[in-house]
Amino acid sequence: MPERLAEMILDLWTPLIILWITLPPCIFMAPMNHSQVLMSGSPLELNRLSEEQRILNRSKRGWVWNQMFVLEEFSGPEPILVGRLHTDLDPGSKKIKYILSGDGAGTIFQINDITGDIHAIKRLDREEKAEYTLTAQAVDWETSKPLEPPSEFIIKVQDINDNAPEFLNGPYHATVPEMSILGTSVTNVTATDADDPVYGNSAKLVYSILEGQPYFSIEPETAIIKTALPNMDREAKEEYLVVIQAKDMGGHSGGLSGTTTLTVTLTDVNDNPPKFAQSLYHFSVPEDVVLGTAIGRVKANDQDIGENAQSSYDIIDGDGTALFEITSDAQAQDGIIRLRKPLDFETKKSYTLKVEAANVHIDPRFSSRGPFKDTATVKIVVEDADEPPVFSSPTYLLEVHENAALNSVIGQVTARDPDITSSPIRFSIDRHTDLERQFNINADDGKITLATPLDRELSMWHNITIIATEIRNHSQISRVPVAIKVLDVNDNAPEFASEYEAFLCENGKPGQVIQTVSAMDKDDPKNGHYFLYSLLPEMVNNPNFTIKKNEDNSLSILAKHNGFNRQKQEVYLLPIVISDSGNPPLSSTSTLTIRVCGCSNDGVVQSCNVEAYVLPIGLSMGALIAILACIILLLVIVVLFVTLRRHKNEPLIIKDDEDVRENIIRYDDEGGGEEDTEAFDIATLQNPDGINGFLPRWGLPTQWWEERNPIQTCVFARSRTPPSLRFIFFHKDTKINCITQWTAKETDDFTASA
């Protein structure tokens, strides 16, 4: 070790001494007034400096040596002398004092104030601080006054090789594809050295591989690692550990070194074809297996990994290509054989398939290694199973007329047992699909019969399910849907499409269309609906209205004349016969109500009742209410007078200036009621011209009326409708308008007022 240290010191100081001897005396800083800074590293050098100082003093020139050097990591029993400060103003009488300030003054560097010698009192580390800037000044010993301006200089710490190289980012990991060619770059590493890179070879690094040969090599200066062997196979060895060394001093003896590790992983390439584990596979499957069920798995092994090991499976040959299929399982990397179509043991008992496995991702660089695929044979044996009955059709469609007789046969379903040992079949209806039990089925032959009447207008379709069950094994059942369509027959007569009510204007014109009506039929004939319209035979010569058939299968009602008067007749009833085109045809009579109304000049209906006709035109609503209130008040007074007269049993006579007298008459006659068949048609009194109008009839004995006819008073009769009914009677001769009100009591008395 001492020899090594001596060698290091010699290597460091030899160039410095040569440089110092050969330096010309022409390097200056700011003048120091004949003062100079001397650098010393040894007594020999100090003697040389003293001699040169004498020469400089003789030439009266002040030299400035602005740099000093000190070796790092130097330690000894005494402080190391860095250099000496001296000024030519110093006569040697000890009247000059030297002062040092700046970086590390007094702590790291110490100066002898008399001689100017500078010593390093601490061990220095260049990697911690490479240089120090200090200031020197000469002052008078007694007065401490500066004798010359201060002079600045630098002390540099000289480097020694005291730091080994380090791999700060290690350990390292890298990958390289398998089967790579020789010299393929893997990665590069970097080491750092804290020593001075510009001084000596302390930081000059050289790289080498200590472990990992002969597989990898490294560039000594760039540290680029490359493959040293071609075609390394991942399947043989996947991972390699490489130990790398970095040595300073250019790799020479005595240099320091550091190591790190590099893990190299070979990545996979598709250089291996798939290979079936066996050349022949055997599977068995029951004939009643559900479609899509996995029958078996085949696997082709591939030494590669990841997507390079992915293989697709196909059935390339065999007698079961139409019944079976094979799919690839991406996770397990195997092929799954599934059933595509039903099997039948009685038809075929075994199948042979040839399957192929081929790599999905092919690397063309290795195509010369052969086809990346393999084949195998698969034997599939079908096992017999007890199968459920099979219907002759997957669905049935039956048709039946809605007037079909009960217990008539609608249709038939058939089924058979597909097993070799065929079992008899029994049929039944799933009553959940026939809740109303409209159909029955013969359990032996599958004939479907009608149990209840059908009505197409209520339900056109009936969907039921037929069940077939094996007699020997009741657990073996099958179901089939049966759709029953109900066919139409002409069993519904046509009628008005809606409730029509026509309005006829009093000022209407002959031939004017009063109303257009249409008909509807619940039946559905094949050729569509066609209706015939006509009037009742007794209404054919009706003087008031006529009908006209339109092209769109509708009917128009026209007025035959004008001058309709709602005072004479307010409502007309017109019966219309509607017939369809069915076989046989059906017809019905619908009555159209025609109301006579008052209309404006442009035909807009304004009023359709008699009371509105007799009211004065132009009265406001308030006036009409007042008039109605007065009429009601008068009626109440009259009723009170009649009541008082009945209690006193004496006539009540009201007189006025004109001696107007009204007769109050009491009748205790009782009508014939609902059984009175001799009732008189009171419509004749209302409108003698409206005989053809189909007005309602009221019960009034003809003989009773004729006896009262000459008297110009109001006439009463017992009605077949409930009590408290108001009548308007027009006398045949005098046209007297009477408003009457009667009430039926327990004694069947009738009280009237006029």
C-alpha cells in the first residue's frame, strides 16, 4: 500500500513541478505593490521559490502566482504546507503582518502572520469542494494599516482516485427476441465516477463482462451489450444473468471498479408449430343431447406462448361435418366439438371427423421450419336413448266454420315414438291453452273435435297446445302448437254504423239531402260488404221522404217537398231496411229520427222545438227567464184556488172587466190503463195531417171523447206513462191551446185546470 501511495503522489506532482519550472514570468493579476504569493509543496520547491524571489526582488518587479494546489485526502502528523505569502516590502524586521480571509480561512486554511506560510489544517475532499477563493493582505504590525491593496488567489484541491465507479440505475433488465442473429443489440448500461474527469485517468472507465459469456458481449467504452451467440432458443433457456464490471484508470492496474447485474429475458417468436397430444380421440354422446352441447375437447400443444401459441381448429373432413362443429377456446387453447343438428341412433350410430389445428399468427421468417399446423382423427359414437314422441309437423293450422256442429271433427294431429321399441302414444290438450274447453281430442288417434259453439265475431283465432305422451314412459312427452282459424258465415244482419239523428229545415228545398247514413256488418265476406237499402212496404209511398243509394255503399235521405212545419209535426220516424249480400242474405230495420228545425237562410240550424217557435224573437235571456217565472207563479196561484175550492166544495168564479169566465171541471172517470185496447190515437188531435208520421198513441176512450167534444174546454185522459205529464192538445174545431197538468192520487181522481 505505501508503494501505491508513493506512485500516486509521484504521478500527480511530477507534471506540476515541470509546469511550474517552465512557466514564464509574464502571468499577472492586479499589482500587489511588490508583494507575491509563493506556492510550495515541498522544501525543494520552497528553496527554488526563494531563489527566484531574490531574482525578482533584484528586478524590482512584483510577481503574482494566483493559484495554489493541495492534494485531497492528504493526512499526516503535521498540517500540510500549501504555500507562502511574501511581499518585497518586508525587510525582515518583523514589522509586517500577513492576514488571510475568504473560503475556509481560519477553519480549513491557516496562515503564519509573520512568515506568510499557509497550511491546510483539515483533510480535504475534492468531491465535496474542488477549490477555495481567498484574499491575502500585508499590514503594519503595530498600526494594522494596510501596506498594499489586498490580493485574491485560488487554492485548488487536486484529485486522487478515491472513488470507485457506480451503476446508479442497476440492477438492469432487458429483453431480446429469441432466435436473434449474432451481434443483436440488447441494451447499454452506464456507470459514473465521482473523480475529476478532466484530470488524469481517475474517471476514465472501461466495461467488461464478468459473467454471462459466451452468450453476450459488451463494448468496453460504450457499454453496449450484444448477443454473442446466434439463434438462442427461448424454449431451451428463457433467462440469463449477466454480471458487468466498470473499472476506472482506463482499466489499468490499481484502478477502482464497480459491478452490476443485467437480467436478459428472451422473448417468444412463433418458431414452433402446434402438435396434437394424440392422433386419435374417442367420444360418445347420447342421441337426445341438446343442440350446442360440448361433446369433447381436443388440444394441440404449442411450445410458444401468448399469441404465438394461438391456434384455430377446423373440421376438414369426415362423415359428420354437417352435424358437428368445432370452436377454439382462446383461454385453454383447445378445440371444443359441439353438436349442430339432432342425432338419431336408429339412423346412424357413429361418425368420424378429421380436425386440424393451425397457428393464427405466422412468422414468415420461420416458414422454412414446415407447416405450422397438425391434424388428428376424432371418433364419435352415438348412444341410444329413450326419445320423446315426434309429431308429423312442427305446427298445425286448422280451419272451422263458426256454425260448425258440436262434436264435429276439426282436424287431426299425429305423432310416433322414434325409438326402436316403439311405444303407443296418447294425446291430450293442454287446458292452460284452452281455459274455456272449447275443443276436445281423441286420446288414441289425435282427432280434434268442437266442444262449444264458435263465434268468429268474438274470437277469430284459437291457439291450443297438444301433448303427446308415451304410454310405456309417461315422462317422455312432446308438445305441438295448433292454430285454429274460425271461418266466417253470414250470421249477423247489417245495421246503422252509428246512432243517426237528422235535422230538416223548415225552409228546406225539395230534393235536398237531409242525412247520409252508412251501414256496418259484423261478418267478414270474402268479396267485401255490399248493402241494399229500402223503405218498409207501407212507407214506399211516403209523401215526405225518399232514399237514394250512393256509390260508396252509403244511403242519402232526401226531402220530397218543402214547407215542413214543426207546429204541425216536430219529429218524423223513417224506418229503413238494410240487407247484406250474404248467402243467404240477412236484413234488419233501423229507424232514422228526423227532427224539423228552424234554420237560417244559409241552412244553419237554430232551434228544433215548438216552444222556441212561439217565443218572441229578440228577447234577451233575462226577459225569457222573467216570463217563465211569471207563468210558473200564475200556475201556482191557479193550483191554490183549485185546492181551496175542493175543500169548500163550492165553485170558484173569477171575474174581470171583460167578464171573462173559465170553467174548472172535475172528472172522476178512470181510464182503461194498459189493457185499454180501444184507445184513441191522440196524434190526430195534435196534427190531422201527420197520420203517416208514426206518432205515439195515448189511451183515451173514443166514446168519452165524442161526448166531450162539443165543449170548448180542456180534455184529460189517463196516460200509460208515469204521472205528472204535461200535454198540449189542439182542439179540432176551435184550435184552442190548452196547457194541462194532472196528478194521479190514491182515489184515481184527476184534477185539471185550463
